[in-house]
Amino acid sequence: MTQLMSSVKNFLVSEDGPTAVEYAIMLALIVIVCIGAVQSIGTKAAAKFTAAGAALQ
């Protein structure tokens, strides 16, 4: 039982948990920025292809 309590105490004291949360937040922000960039590029590319298709007709 004392070993279990010692393990729980070490887990709560260690700084691995907050570090993992910080990395998860950074990863989420990077993903959001990438999705926004791809969506913007896709919209602009679709407009260019539509204009090119109209010009060819």
C-alpha cells in the first residue's frame, strides 16, 4: 500500500503531465492554422480553375 501511495505522490509531483498538455495545446493550434491555410489555398485555387474553365468555353 505504501508503494502505491508513493507512486501516486511521484506522479502528482512530476512535471510530465503539464508538459504533455502544453504540447497537446501547441499541436492543436498548429493543426488549426494548417487547416485554415489549406482551406484558403483551396478556395483560391478553385476560383482560378473556375475562371480558367470559363475562359476556355
